Amino acid sequence: MLSNDSSSSVDLMLYNPKKALIQMSIPLIISLLITSFYNLIDAAWVSGLGADALAGVGFFTPVFMILVGFGNGLGSGAAFAISKYLGEDNKPKADNASVHSIILDIVVSLILTVILLILLNPILNSMGAGQTIGYATDYGLIILLGSVFIIFSNALYGIFRGEGDTTRPMYAMIASAILNMILDPIFIYNLNLGVKGAAIATIISSIFVILILLYWFYVKKDTFLMPNFANFNFKRDISIDIVKVGIPASIQLLNNAFFAAVFSALLAYVGTTDSVAVYSTGWRIVTIGTTPLLAIGTALISVIAANYGAKNYKNIQIAHRYAMKVSIIIAVVVMFLTNFFAGDIVSVFASTGSSVRIAPELTAFLSWIVIYYPTMAVGVASTYVFQGIGKGLTAMFQTIMRETGFTIFFAVLLGVILGYGVWGAWMGIVLGEIVSNNITMVWADWQIKKLIKGKV
């Protein structure tokens, strides 16, 4: 067992998974909330340019989700591989895995940038961007040209999570968020760059994060893992471990982007572009509300992977059930608070210019969408169990089942076939999430019991 002081986070994951989960989740919750808040502030500044500008950025959101998805996905793959090797008491292999992860991040980000630059206009047109396509293109081209920084910064977080350190990434995210909040009004209004200014501020903030993280690795050199390129030794099994979780996790989030694109098109069909603005803005608020659940699930990957590597399968069950319990409590509280303060929340994002006209619909959206939060609490924790034991394809299938399967099915059924329009589409999300999240919970519990009984 690793015994030096720097390995205390690894020890905690192996010997006290409940405490490790909370200790890792709190910085993750703070950092993800900060990120979500500055995304919302982004939207608030853009809303001052009018509803069309807000909708244009909203149409690009699915493409942006692809970039963040690949970054987060590859980060999850790195976290799984590194935590697993540390659980196996093989630090040299974990160090080597961190270098593998960095190289994979750079290669994937460059390939993805070229593909999305070529496909940007066809994607926006297929989604029905219409009169807002100018705004969507202005914002999107700048983001795509700097996408390597967005993917790389998100993926680097996974290396830190792999060693059980979520505190330093939190500091980096907070610094980046503060910088973005300062730059937004300067670039959007003072320099009169409009939506282009919002995109530039985002890229600069991502570069700032990378510089901070690389400083800890290569200048200060006080991290537990040492991603030293001089000692890099290509290993096929390491690449497979990262990819078998990282790529399916990326596709999971790519599927989320696909869902957002399809759902935006559905809303444009049963409603108007204002309905798309409501969804894109409302979903940013939903993201804040559900951030604690995603943070707990993200921390769960490392805790489970470490115990999977050490073959402490009972700890996997303990961590999973504890994660669900804590998540449900948080979800219920957030659900009631969001419902009660829906009107006040909306006033922040639809109080000026033509954006005022979407306020009533946005308030209604928030009041209904929160119904599924408690089931998301069990669904997220359960899906991340499969990532933690290296079953990335299973986790990917569960996400596709939820988003592309049940949710789109219910949205089309209620919104189009049964004629409930925009409200029916919203309720499709609620019903789809409730059904699929409960299926995922039962599936994860069954999988863990198989591990404990030695049948896997």
C-alpha cells in the first residue's frame, strides 16, 4: 500500500469510501457550480443583445457540448485508469497513464476541431437556426478555433481526479470563472464585439486554466502523479483502459449534444425560436441545479475505480448507495427551491430588451422540469458506477437509452402526436428521465452484487 503523505487521498478512497466521496465531491460541486454560474452570466450578458442573439448562441450549444463532452469523457477515462492503477499499488503505471492521457487529449482535440469546422453550417441549418444563424456562426467559429484549449483543460482535470485531488482543479476553475466574468462585458459591450466577444472571453479563460494546471505539474512539481514525458513508455493496455471509458463517456456527452439539437429542432417545430431560447437558457439553470448530483457522480468514478483495482467490491456497493442517498436529499431540496423561486431566477435572464417576452414561458419551464431531479440523483450515481468499473460501453448505452430513447420518444408522443406542443415536449424530458433513471439504478445494483459474489 502507498504510504507517503501524498497518497492520503488514495488511502481514503480505499479505506473510507464515504468520507472520500464527500471530500472529493465538495470541491467538485464548488468548481462545477462556478463554471455553471459563469455560463449563466455569459447568457445574461448575451441576452442584452436580444432574443435572437440568445437563440443563436443556444443553437450552437449542442456543438459546444460536443467539445466539453470529449474533454470530460477523456478526463473520465484518465481518472478511471489512474485510480485503478493506484488501487493496484502501481504508481509508475499511473504516472505513465497520465502522459498517455495528455497525448490522447491533444490528438483527439485537433481531429475534432477540423471535423466540426467543416460541419458547422450544415449542423446549424439542420437544427433550423434560421434568422439567428449569423449569431450562431459568429460565436461558433471562434469557439471552434480555440476548441483544443476547451477539450484539453477539461481532460486535465481527470488526471487530478485520478489521484483523488479535486481541490486544485477547483482553484483553477474559480480563477478561470472570475476572469471570464470580467472579460465578458469588456469584449461584448466595451469593445462592441457582441457574441464574438463572449466566445473570445471563453477561450482566454480556458487557456488560463491550462497554464495553472501545467504550472502545478511541471513548475511547482508538487502533485502526486508525475506526467513526465521523458519517462513515457507507450503501453497498449493503458491506452485501452483510458479509451474504453473515455470514448464511450465522450459519446455519452455527444449523445447529449445530439439530444439538445433534436430537442431544439422539435421545439422550433411545435413552437418558435423563442421556445429554443427558453430551452437553452432554462437548461443552463437546470445545469446549476443538478451540478451537485453530477459532482458526486464524478467523484464516485475515482472512488469506485480505486476499489475495483484493489478488488474491494463491497466498498463499491457502500459508495454507490451512499452517493444515491446524499444525491436524493440534495435533489429534493433543489427541486423545491427552484420551483418556489422560478420567477425570481428568470428575472435575471429575461429582464431587458426583446428577451423580456420569453420570461413567462421560461418560468413555466423551470416549474415543470424540476420534477425529475430526484430520479436523476439515482440515475447519475448508477451510470457512473459502470464507468468506475471500466464498463464504459454500458454507461454509454444507458445514456443513449435515456436521451435518444425514452426522452425523445415521450417528447414526440406528447408534443407532436398528442398535440400538447411545447409543454408536451418538456414533459417528455421528465417522463423519459424518470423511467430510464430507475432502470439504471436497478441495473447498477445488480452489477455490483455480481461483483461481490465473484460472478464477474
